[in-house]
Amino acid sequence: MAGKRGALIVLEGVDRAGKTTQCSRLVQALQQSGRPAEMMRFPDRTTTIGKLISAYLEKKSDLEDHTVHLLFSANRWELVPLIKKKLEQGITLVVDRYAFSGAAFTSAKPGFSLDWCMQPDVGLPKPDLVMFLQLSPAEAALRGQFGQERYETSAFQNMVQQKFEQLMKDPTVNWQVIDAAQNIESVHRDITAHSVNAIKEAQNLPVGELWN
Ligand code: TMP
Ligand code: MG
């Protein structure tokens, strides 16, 4: 179609920063303002690969660390045809986690370089905007206990935060840091403003390739 494409918008951040809440609020706000929008999330636990990942996260199975990293990446690649189709149809995609979580979480494990962790995701559709919901460990602690899934400990999340900070130094990605310690409404307002801007900018540009 000759019309304007949708934007690929990603929300990242450590656990309990409010990503999922803000993704649904954003999709709702965009739709209400007449901008077609849909939500996606990674891992997408509904596919065959996603079910393997989900069992691993729930500690119902063990997987070797490189293997699960590649499964997370494969779970993104298997959705690429759908992502491209939706964007071409003019639908803006609001994505709860993407390759940045992939690189940050695995590289927080001993023996994994950030560079190695990024490689499987090189060439994925490049987000037009990545918003990092910034929340200090102290503020996160006020939001209650961690869940029971793998990676949900404060020591690991602190490592992940450091890896995100390294990833955010990359000027080829349109990073915006959002203060997630604000109330839900204020965070929502910030996120919506950045998104409306990104949708306007993206509509006449081709989709880029991540980390390429
Ligand atoms: P969530 O479904 O609550 O967002 O949790 C998914 C978990 O998986 C979370 O701890 C982050 C982690 N993760 C990775 O390790 N690699 C990835 O590529 C992605 C998308 C998530
Ligand atoms: Mg979780």
C-alpha cells in the first residue's frame, strides 16, 4: 500500500517499572486518537518456541544459557513477517520488551559479552523509538515483592540495569529515558508525547535494521 506505515515502538526497563501497564495505556490512547495501534510482547509465550521459553522462565525446565538466548532471539525472528505486515498496513506496534531485554538479561550472566548477546538480533526491524522506563532498585522495592520466575532477584536485576545503561550509549538507536517513578498518569503522558512524535517521523521512512 502507498499509505503511511506504522511505527515500531518498544518499551524496555527492569522488572516492575510498569512496562505492561504503560503499553496497554499507550495502545488505548493511540487508538482513541484515531491512530491504528496494537500491542505485542516478547517473549511471545504462545508459539512453540515461546512455550519452551515460558517453561524455562517458570523453572519447569532447564535450558543451557546459550540455547535459551538463541530461543529468545528466534522468538523475535519468527514474528518478523507479522511485524512487517502490520507496519506496512499502517498499524503502529507497541512492543513490551525486544532485543534490548535479550542482550541485557543474557549478558548479565557470567561469561557472556554484550557483543555476543547482540549478534543473533542484528538485522531485526529497528524500533523507531525505544523508551526505557527508569526506576531505581529502591523505588522498585517499594512496589512489592519480586515474582517467582527466573531472573526475578534484586542482584540479577541490578546487573541487568547496568547492561541496559551500556546499550543506551548506542546513538544509532532512538532511546528516550522515562522517569518511571512518576505516577501512572504522568508516565503515560510522557510516553504518549514521544510516541506521537515518533509516529509522525516514521511514516515516510523505511523500516531500518537493528544494530546494522
Ligand atoms: P515478562 O514476560 O514478565 O516480560 O518476562 C520475561 C522474562 O524474560 C524477563 O525476566 C526478561 C526475560 N527476557 C530475556 O531474558 N530475554 C529476552 O529476549 C526477553 C524478551 C526477555
Ligand atoms: Mg515478569
